[in-house]
Amino acid sequence: MAQPVASGSRYRLFCQSGYPLLIHHSRYNYTNMPGGIFVSHRATANIFQNRKGTLLFRLTTRLTHIQIFVAPPSVFDILRQDFVQDALYDSRKREDEHAVICQPETQTKILDNLRSWVDSKSSVRLCWLSGLAGTGKTTVAHTIAKEYDRQIAATFFFWRRTGDRDDINKLVSTLAYKIAEKNPSAKDQMEEILGLKDSHDSLLPLSNRSLEDQFSILLINSPTTANPDVPDLIIIDGLDECASQKGIYQLIEWIRKNNPPFRFLFTSRPEPEIRDCFMGDVQTFSLAESEADIRKYFVKQLEEVWAKHRRIEGDGSLKEPSELDINTLVEKSEGIFIYAATAVRYIDGEGPPQVRLESVLKLHKGLDNLYDQVIREARKWDYFDIVMGSILYLRYPLNIDDLSSTLIALDDRLSSFNIRIALRRCHSVLVIENDTPIESYHASLRDFLTDHSRSGTLSHTPATCHGRLMLACLKVITKAFDNGTNAPKYALISWCYHAWHFLSTGGDAEGLEQVKDETQALVKKIKLNWVKMWMIEASGLAGVLYLKVKLHPTKVRDDM
């Protein structure tokens, strides 16, 4: 094929291999990727047919020379399909979520213990850091990851109900990708383990395999045997945040049985089942209450709050918190860092900081009472309960505009502007940015608002919220199809998720019969051609595997 290729020409290429097709010439490179041919520089290419080894495509550029050769897939072609960038300790997503290292002179004892374990290259290759909700486990793990970045082979920070970041089937691919990226020898061994050079079906994602088979990719020769400088520390934070606790137990059991050539630092709450997994030859540390560290945090952060408000308001007479105020705050925190962080953000909210400080000082001890204060203030705004209940039970977090595009089917007044107004007093407990998904600073907020015994009338029941979201999704889908417009992506791929949870938890939901009646009325309107349109839309947005696996909750979670 040395002849010039005219713009818009069609060529039928025959590939008898399942490997990626690479097309190269003097100026451009083409690589077929899932969904089409990737083209570097300015040229473009479109796939028209790809079945039975036949590839028909159009090149919309003029080529003077073209070479075609088949290249075997690399381990990265497999792993990137399940790779979760957001779960890395230094990801942009975690930065947007205000992931931070420990404040100076705080958590010193636990950090020194962990540093000693890392530096010693101990024969004890598993370390478990436990602590109650809000004690700072993730911040400690983030600090160690940042300090020992050159020794880090891989990290994964679980986060509950955030799609891929709580999926056990994404864990190994993400870890293996980073290991292979930093260690060429490990990459070659992984390709041998996966049999990439021999199998035409090897481009299937790693998550298609059993967990046991996924774990086996970590059974490479010791990366430190030939070079002690090769990174070998893996940090996995928030085991209790993973949707599949059964998968977590399998992972720990497999590591202890097979002894892969890495050191593992795990963090989690001290759940009994997880504690049982770490019995025996494991280094364990526990985050206990630390009033001294909490005091340092309050002093430093409130100094910054008062300085900021003096600059903004031009008022040098703002009275700073007294020693007694600091002592009271420390006592009320009960040694929980998330209490201190939430209190500081609340005091730094709308209005004079000393007034908001007085509100906190009047509360009883504990994080629940602080959450109660914040939510009761926020609840005064219209639509707050609808918006907050939806945020708590979404399939995955949405930004304000995307949330509005679904909820507006319930009430035309649920616009992006009004959702922002409804959440205006929640900046101390929710991350609310312009274009990023709305998420809580800490999982303890969801624990509080979904437990009636703790939050009482402020609680949000799963049946009510899932029923409302199911109804919103179906309404916005039918309306879009009626109007010939595109329905929101979230509604298309999540209505059945909410329907499943609504039906499985709806025995005691208020207004259950009304929601049932409204839903039945909508379902009766759906015609066969609309179902076809939905399948086409959803397939295009998320892919066949997403529809087959993700939309069935029992395929994703074992705790429902």
C-alpha cells in the first residue's frame, strides 16, 4: 500500500489477530481503540465495520506512505479499562475534595510509628491502621503517601457510593497499572501472567475475571531483589468504604496466603470482621482520641478564620476565641478530627464568626449534635429535604446542573439556581463547587442522616428517596422521548437502580401508594419504540457491559 491514499478513500483491511491494529506512516499514527481508531496529529479515521476480523474504515487525510502491522497488546491495554484515576492519593479529584496532610505537630505519635514501620523494611509486610469515624485515618494515610512518594508502588483510596471508587473490581487493575508504570520488569511479568502474547481474547478487562484471578497479577517476582529502590509500598485506605466487604475479606486472605512482594498499609474503621482478618502476623496501630492535636488544630484554623474576616470586613475589633472557648470546643469534639474540621467550616460560614462560634459552644458534645445544628439551619430553605435526600441516595454523585436536570421533572422550581439556594448553608458539610459532583466531606454525615435513631425527624429513609428518584428519572425520560430530545444520562442508566432499591426497602415509606400509582401511570405510557430508544441511548452512554453489570445492584454490592 505505497500508493497515495486520497482523502475520503475506503480500504478493507483483513486482520486475523485479536491484537490492536497499528497504522503508521511518515507523519501520522493510528491505533484502533475501543469505539474507534485513535488518530494522532490532524488526521481522522472512522470505523464502519469491525466483525469477523474485517475492518472497514475511512481516512479523511492524504497519506503518502502507509505501513500496517499488528502489535500485541500491552498490560496497559487491559488494565486501563478498569483503572480509576480518582482513587489515587494524589489525584485531582481528591485535591478537589480537599484531601490534606496532617497539620504540623498533630498525629505525631501515629505518624512516627508508621514511619518506623516503613523505614524498617520489616518482615511484617502488612500494617493495619484502625480508628473510629472522623479520627483522621485518611489524612494520616495521605500524609504517609506524600512523604514516601518515591517508595509508593500504588495507592487506592476507597470512597463510599462514588461509582468506581467503591468497586472492588477496580482495585487490582488500578494497583497493577501504577506498579507496571513504575517498574518495567513488573510490567513484563504481568503480561506473562495474563498470557497476552498467546490469547486473542486477552483484551477483555481484568474485572471480567474472578477476584482470585485478578489478585494473581500481583504475584510477580520481588521488585526489590535486583533493585532495592524499586517502589514496593501499597496503601489502601478506607476498607470499610468498599461496596463489597466480602471482596475485601478475600483480598486480605489472599495476600496473607500468597505473600506478594509488596508491603501493604491498610486503614479502616475497627469493624469486627475486618479486625478478624488482621489477627496474627500483622503490624497494627489504632488512632485514639487526641485532645492535644485537636487543640492545635482549633487554634491554628480559627486564627486563620478571624484573620480572613478582619480583611474582608475591615473590622479589627473582632474578638478572638478565648482560651475557655478553645477548651470547650476541644471537649465537645471528643477527640474526633472531623468534628473540628466541620466546626471550623461552620464558624467560617455566612455571618460574623463570633456569632457562629457561640452557636457551636451552646451545643452538647459530639459530632451528631453539630450535624443536627447545621442541618436544621439549612432545612429552612425551600426544597432542602428533596435535594439532600437525593444527594444521599444517588447512584453516583452529580454536580448541581446534572442533579437539576433530573429533579426538575418533579417540580419546575428545582432549577440549578434554587438547588444552590437550598444548599447555601451546607458548605461546612458538603463539597459544593461549580462543576464538580456534590459530595460530603465525610461519610459520617450520611451515616447520621440515614439513621433515624440518631437524626430523628432530620433522617431520610431509603424507600422515600429512591422512590422519588425513580419517579424523577422515569418522568424526565418519558418527557424527553415525547419531545424528541435526549434524556439526561443519569436518568437513563439509573432509573432501574432506584426502582430496585425502592421495591426492596419500600415497606414503610410514607406516600408509598402514591408513588406506586404515579409510577404505574408512567410505565403504562411507555411504548415499545420508547424502550428501544432507551436501550440505544443507554448503550451508547455506558456500554453493554455497564447495562449488564452495573445496573443490577446485586452484581455490584453484596451488602444490600
